[in-house]
Amino acid sequence: MRQTEKITEQPSHFDHLEKMSVEELLHHINEEDKLVAAAVEKSITQIQRLVEAIEPKMRAGGRLFYLGAGTSGRLGVLDASELPPTFGVPETRVTGVIAGGDRALRHAVENAEDIAEQGWKDLLPFSPTPNDSVIGIAASGTTPYVVGAIRQARSFGLTTGCITSNPQTPLAAAAEFPVETIVGPEFVTGSSRMKSGTAQKMVLNMISTTLMIRLGRVQGNRMVNMQLTNAKLIDRGTKMIQESLGLSYDEARKRLLEAGSVSGVL
């Protein structure tokens, strides 16, 4: 069987880190981070295919699940949790699932990522259907928890994608729409919370933001369905209405609070 090329485990381009000054460390980390956006750019066609496959499912009422372990799982949960307040979508539309459950958001859960059957088991309480989509996130592309879940999801007819930092991995082979962001070795050898994590965050931002725009949650360039959960967002929404309708600030704010969202007024 072909061995996966684990670029994520290759030695750092830098050595003797403990002998570097603070300035040197910061500059070198920044040098490495500059490579991430270029790697993501090379994967835009892959990201496009994935988004275009998910969009019609979500238009028909389907849901999107992110699934990962460790840093990858935390980033999925982060992106999913930010969508309801930002775009006003129900919490059930995009859900992040992490190996080891919610405890794993703050604490390492021993062996949570090593059970190939557990990822699909963790999805079952959500009653997944072929109308749903699942994106597996794993820098290595070999995490059993993620690979197993994507294989099972695909066998049951769900749309499947993945985000990985190694080429030609078992995860990419399991998913219909793989996204490979080859960012190279990490500054600290094997620490995929760094460049790989940054690439994952960028790709998740691109996927979810594009989907929300396509699903009508943005008008012009503004978040017209954001939840009014604090004074800053109420002020932002008030100014949107004020500028669009030529109202006074007080009148715009009154209408916003009555309607509950910018889109309810405009």
C-alpha cells in the first residue's frame, strides 16, 4: 500500500530555535506564515468544486457538518459557532463535531482521534441524510476518526469534502471533493496548529462566507441578518438602515429593534 507523503511531519526549515532571539523567532514565523495564503490560492479550484456541491444541498434545507480532531476539530467548531451571530442562520445549519466531544475543545482527550468508527457514530445523533454535507478536517489526512467518518458519510450518500495539508492522502481519497493546502513543514516540526491550522481557518472562512453570501445572508457587502446581541452590532445595524433609508439615527434604531434584523427593515 502506498505510504502517504507527510509533509506536515517533515523537519522545519529552521533549526536551533531555542538559540534565537525573540525578534528572530517572530520574523521567521512570519516568513513561514506568508506562505500560507499562496498555498490556499493554489487550492481555490478545489474549494470552488466543494462549495458548488454543497450550495444546492443547503438551498434545499440540508445541513453542513465539520468534523475533526484536535486543532482541526476546534477550528471547525469555531467556524460553525460564528455563523449564527454573523449571518443569522439557525445553529443547526452548520455544526462542528470534534473527536472527544466538547471536553476536547479545552483539553486533550487521549486516543479520541484513533477510533475509525467513532466519527460516524458522533454524527448519528444528528440523523444525517443524503441532503447533508460533511467536511473532514485533518492536517495529516490520515486521522482515523475523520477518514472513517468521511467514508461512512459518502457510503450513505452525503456530500463529502475535506481539508488536508498533505498530498494524496487517505482522507482525500475518501472524500468526493478534497481540498489540499500544501503549506510545507511547520516552523516547529510537526506542529500543525501553525501553518496548517492557519490554512484550515482560511479555507473554512472562504467556504462558509461564500455559502452564506450565496444563500442570501448578505446584501451589498453587509451582514444584514446578524444577531443583535450587543451594543456594537445594534449600532452597526442602525447605521446600515440610516444610510440605506435616509432616516435619523434614532428612527433607524427604533425600526431595527422592532424588526429584529437589518433585512427585516430594508
